Amino acid sequence: MLPVAAVSLVFALVLSAVLWVYLVRVGFAQSTVHGIVAIILPPIALLMLLPHWRKFRELFLLAFAALGFISLAAILG
């Protein structure tokens, strides 16, 4: 099952990179401070967007997908 775990980990890394770029873009659209927080501490920036989760649903779906792939890789690896 190690090849499946490796592929799952690659998917998680790609999704996390896409999520981070999208989060930085949304953060700077909100405010400069939020954009800087998104660069330095992405989980905190994601939590700051939690009250607006309906508007940024794609961000949270990407985060849950990445978390799912990471969990799958940890279970299988």
C-alpha cells in the first residue's frame, strides 16, 4: 500500500500548494494584514475566513480535500 500512500501524499501537497496560493490571493483582497498573515501563518488566515465560509467555500473544500489525502497517506503509510 506504500505506492497508494505516496500518490495520496503527492495529491495532498499539490492541493495544499493550490490552497495556499488561493488563500494568499483572497487574503490580500481582504486586507494587507490578512494577506501577510496568509503568507506567514496560513492556518490562522483560514480561521480568520471562517465567518465568511459561504463566500469562500472553495477554500474550505480544498483544505478538507488536502486533509483527507494527508490522512489517507498516514493511514496507509
